Amino acid sequence: TLTFGPAAGKGGERSFSTRVRIEDFSHVRAVLETEDGSLHMASKFVAAAGGCGAMQAKDPDTEAVDLGKTLVKVFPPALEQSPIWSAQVMIKHPNANGMQLDINTANFIPARFVKEMIVERGGELVFKMESTFSISTNPNFRFTFGRGADNELDVSMVDTDGTVFTAKSQASGS
């Protein structure tokens, strides 16, 4: 679930993307509720297999090295007067869903995934994401937001173990 705040901006085209796990061939649906309560849906059929229960090919202990290392990038618009900026948040996190087998032991890897992310610009909410185990390993989020006086982003994430990861974008031209 994504909840957008005032720093998401108004006007212009918006986007949000990430990678997700999909177990079987499936329709993927996005439902958007606008401020006036209207609902809009988009659907696309995706041919995918093995996203949730696929054997984990990486060693879980190795995956824990640099856990939570986060990179936040902000990209100014091509046209200086544009009200829309874009950004990318990348975090090193296995996002284990509890259904994957350790390739070395054949035991289930305990679930541990990012369950919440908050992105703010200048103390105002860009968006809050409440998630499940469906977000991919080492998630990468790309999104747009509204231009502000200060376009640095503050990011806070919490995983299911209660560990909090924080990061800030580097200064960019405003």
C-alpha cells in the first residue's frame, strides 16, 4: 500500500516502480484511490514462475553482510522549470519471505523483509509504503515527487525484525 503526501506534488505525470515476486502466471493489478474517493484500476498479465518459493541460490549469511546499506539518488528534471523530480532508493536486504529453502541446508530461511518505508522531502511526506514479502530481494524503488525549496530526501525503513534503516540523498541542484 502506498500513501502519497503533500511532497509527492500536484500536476504533471507521476510514477512509482519496483520489482516484485510473482509465483505463477498471473494478472497484476494496481488500484488507485484519488483524493475524491474515485477508484481506478490497471491490470496486466505477467508470465512469471517461482518468485515466492524458488530455491535461494545465495548463502543467507553472505546476504546479511551490509544489510540495510541504502543508496538514495535524486534526479533533477531535464527542464529547470519542471515541477516534477525523480528519485531512486536502493537497499541491500534479502527480503526473505519464509518460503525459500537454503540451498546449503534445505531448511526454510526465516522470513525477514522490509515492511515499511517512509520518504520525506523537507519534512513533508512524499510517500509511505506498507509492504509484505512480495517485494524482491535487494529492492529498488524509482518514483517521482514534487519540487520543493530543498529537494533532498530522507528515507526510513523498518523490517520485520524491527531493525530501522535510514538514509538521506546527497545534495543536488535545486
